[in-house]
Amino acid sequence: MQTASLKIGTRGSKLALAQAYETRRRLQEAHGLPEEAIEIVPMSTAGDRIQDRPLAEIGGKGLFTEEIEQALHAGEIDIAVHSTKDIPTVLPDGLHLSVYLEREDPRDAFIGRNVKKFTDLPQGAVVGSSSLRRQALIRRLRPDLQIVMYRGNVQTRLRKLEEGEVDGTFLAAAGLRRLGLQDVITDLMEPEHFLPAPGQGAIAIESRIGDTRIDALLAPLAHRETQIALACERAFLGHLDGSCRTPIAGLAIIDQGQLRFNGMILTPDGTQAHHVSGEGSIADAAAIGEDAAKRVRAMAGPDFFKDW
Ligand SMILES: NCc1[nH]cc(CCC(=O)O)c1CC(=O)O
């Protein structure tokens, strides 16, 4: 028997590892492989090393992916497992997102200390979040709240909440579920009011273009509806080409062969928000996302992206 015939590259955070384990489990099940056949290789990325500043301030795309992609290129690993949300819309030459696993709940979860629901937070309460999109959505819904920078891994954030540093925080429901921490969720935010980030809740597998051995191994893991929804959401994101300082939200839902997309761009202070929606055949997923991006851009006007 061959050992470690497949190497999975991943970030070393608990969430990233949980995603890599899930991918390994599915590969084992699909091909009847023993656990030893698949090695998980944890790697540190710039996004993991820099903990004291909001990601948007550090700038640059691919903070969580670059080192892993280099290893993929160099053949040190065979596939990379990522949260789709963390992957830039343009990938390095020779690599592609070959497969998406079935998407988990894409919604944002609210975790409150003294209140369960986000809407029940008292006037002036403190909410921890470093995501530009969540900050803008919070300010839009509740301009009275105080928002504080809040990075670090999921466990750190929950500890800060428990210690009373903040009255509430937001995390992706999917990440909490994958960590087995779904019980901390006190409220789930409906996309009508709190639109998630494009790609939220979906695990993407990146591999080398033309690697037929890997393509064959991954094929049974592919979830078609997720791939279609993500084609739309990532087209929206890619064609907006907002700087990493632009809060962008977007979610595609597939229902009976039809795709419905909702997208939004906001100013970081939440005072300006432009909403767009699109609908059509799943065959046109990317075009629906692209068209929505063009329309919302036109709505917002040329100055929207440079004013702040
Ligand atoms: N860089 C943060 C990040 N990237 C992906 C997830 C959650 C899991 C997902 O969206 O699939 C998170 C944490 C969070 O937003 O709560």
C-alpha cells in the first residue's frame, strides 16, 4: 500500500484544519482510502501572522492563500483547501478552484453576551468585528452601536466576549458549525438584513490546472449547485473589483433550476448602501453576477469607490 499519496495544504488554524479533515474524510469515503493515504500539511500565511491590524489595512489580496499556492505550484502539496471567502477572484497562473464542497449555512451568526438577538442590543452597546462588511452593515442598521476591532481566531474572539470586552460579535455560522461551536450562536442573521460575504460558508479546493490524477480524485466531491452559486458570487466580486476596503456582500440561491442573486456595496460608515438583484438560468450564473456588478456600479456612481 502506498502512503501519503495525496498531500493537502491548509492554514493551521482550527477552522482551516477542520476543513482539511472534512475534505480528507470525503476523499477517503469516495475512494475507500485509508487515512494514511492523505497527509494534511498545515502552513502559516501572512494573514495568520499579522494579528494586530484589520486585514483591510494590511492590504493586498491573498493574505491567507499566497504561501499555500506557492507550495501547490512547487508540487509540495497536491491540493489546497480554503474558505472560498478568503480566496482572491484572480488566481495565480496554472491554478484553479477545481471543486467546491457542498455549502454550509452562508449566514452570519450573532453571538450576544447578555442579549440573544442583535436587534435587542441596548443603545451604545459594544460590538466586536474587524470585517469591513459586517462593520458597515452594523452601522447601517444600528448607528448607535460602538464597534471595536476584533481579530484573532474564533476561540480568542469567544473568550473576549465571555470576559466582557464586547457585548456581542459576529462570526460565520458555517465556521462555528465546522468547529462544533454552533451552540454559542444566539441569533442567525437573515440575508435580507445582513447579506453575507460572497463565498461565505463554502469550502473550495484549489489544484493545478491539467493535473488529471487530482481531477479524477476530486470529481466525486464536487457539489454542482454550490459551484454555480459561487460562479455568480465570484463574478460579482471580480467585476466590482473593489479595493479590499470596499464592503461587498453577495449571495446566490438556486431554486428549481433558477438562480437568484442579491448583492450590495456599502461605504464603511454604512451611510450609503446600494442593493442589486438578478435572476436567471443557472447556465448564466457568471453573467448574472457580472451584470449585477455593472448595474450596482452604475447606481453608486464613479465616486463611490474613491471617496473614502
Ligand atoms: N477570514 C475569516 C474567515 N474565513 C472564512 C470564515 C468562516 C467560514 C466560511 O465562511 O466558510 C472566516 C471566519 C468568519 O468569518 O467567521
